[in-house]
Amino acid sequence: MVSIEDIHRKVVDQSQILDKLISELGKVIVGQEYMIERMLIALLSNGHLLLEGVPGLAKTLAVSSLAATMDSSFKRIQFTPDLLPADLLGTQIYNQKTAEFEPRLGPIFANLILADEVNRAPAKVQSALLESMQEKQVTIGTNTYALPKPFIVMATQNPIEQEGTYPLPEAQVDRFMLKLLITYPKRTEEKEILNRMVNDEPIALNKIINPEIVANMRETIKEIYMEDKIKEYILDLVFATREPQKFKNLKHLKPLIECGASPRASLYLARAAKAHAFLQHRGYVTPDDIKAIGKDVLRHRIILTYEAEAEQKTAEDIVNTLFDEIEVP
């Protein structure tokens, strides 16, 4: 059996390259450490990412910059109300020479997908994206095609503009491992953005990692040690979204929650916590890893009642209460 010390040494050795990657991204992205770290956690734990924030916060730039530091394929797909599933997945084209239909694969066949303004696409397109996110495969006609590995969807949406948008179904939102709420930069950071970007000169980024490196890091992350008490802490957080009346100081949440987090939340929280530990160059998970990543995993998995809306309570308020009240091991 591999010891914790051996795992820790392996993690320290492999994770050093991520510091170089973060430094490379820092050439283009000023501040936004939270967003960059979560993007890497999604990549390392094989999960999809939903970025929500007002326009101009470098969401698209961050994803495209990450792609520029990876020796892998990248596609940016602009979601619009007139987008069709075939525009995303591909279609079959009739070949007159062979008298047969041949597949023409769509832009979804890439390692990293930027789904820009994902909530602007109609339900048919969103359901097509859902299959590719969950099953890592695409069906065109009667044939099924595997997507490349790794395959990560990083989607953006604008929270303030509702005209011409289609709210994402709960089933699709649940497919995203993490949902980030991106905020404005600090004044000092915005001044640095002015200094760097005012001349609008492109900044070249070096390739730091490739799919093989990502695959190796993912295998190491699976070995990261997690104590039973950490697993119990994860279960407490998730079950408190379903049965808050069974937890001390959380009974008042029962009328506010229509539907709690699914078992997928427990799995994603454990995987994301291991990836967070990896980023911190640690071979074991601590409660701080759960607290650091937990809100990003849970905030989009809680459906509120009308009573909660009447009291102007948000899912963010509920998640904050869970972390404040549930005992940390």
C-alpha cells in the first residue's frame, strides 16, 4: 500500500508545473486568482465549469488564455438563439462519389470548449450539449462518436441581461462541477489592466502542459488521501441541503429549500477538494479544502421555495449558513 508520504512527494513533484502555468496566465490575466484556480481544479478533476459575471470581467479571455498554455485543441462557440444542434455537434453530408452519408464533426470535438453566453441557446442545443458533457460522446445520425480526452466545457453566462436568453434547466446546471460568481477587479488591479492593455498589443503565451501531463496529474489526484472524517463532513454539508431539520441550528432552512443537492454534489466536492489539495502541493485533503471549494460546488444545486424568494433569500445565503453552522472536523 502506498503511504501518505509517498503520495505527498509525488504530488509535490507533479504539481510544480502548475505554478509555472499560473505565472504564464498572469501575463494576460490581472488578479482573478479565484477564477484561475477554479479553472485548473475543473481541468484536473475532469469537471465542467460555469462562469457567471457581468460583461468585461475577462471570463472569455481567461478560458482562451488557458487554452493557449495547453498543447491541445480549443474551440470557442458563441451561443445564439438561432443556433442548431448540428452547428454544435456536426451533421451527415451526402457524398455523391460514394453515394453514402459521411459525418462532418462539429466544433464540440475539441479538448477545451468555451461555450460563450451558454444561456442564449434554445433547449434543443442545450440538451445536445448536456449529452456531450455527461457521456463524453456525441450521436450523429445512428452513429456515436467519442469526444477527445480530456474534454472540458467552460461556459459563461451574463446574470443581468434576460432578453433573448433561455434559463438553463436544473438537470444541465447540475452537470457543471463548479459555478463561479465573478466580481469586479480591485482598483489596483484595474490600473494594472490599464497599463498592460491600453495599447491593445497581443501577449504571446507559451505552451506549458499537454493532455498527457493532465492525464498523469489526474491519476495522481485519485491517490490523494482523504480521511473518513472529511468524507463525513462532505456528507453533512450535502445532506443538510436535503434535510436541514436534522441538523442543529439549521431547522429554519427547511421551508426555504425546495430541492437539495444530488449525490453528484458529494462526488464533485470530494474530487474538487482533492484537486484543490493538489494545487496546494499536498497529498492529503484537509477541511480547508472543503471550505475553499464547497460553495462553488453547492451554490447551483439548491432550488429555493417561493417562501425563500419572498424573504429575498438566495442559494448563496443558504450555502453560507451551512458552512457557518455545520461543525468542522
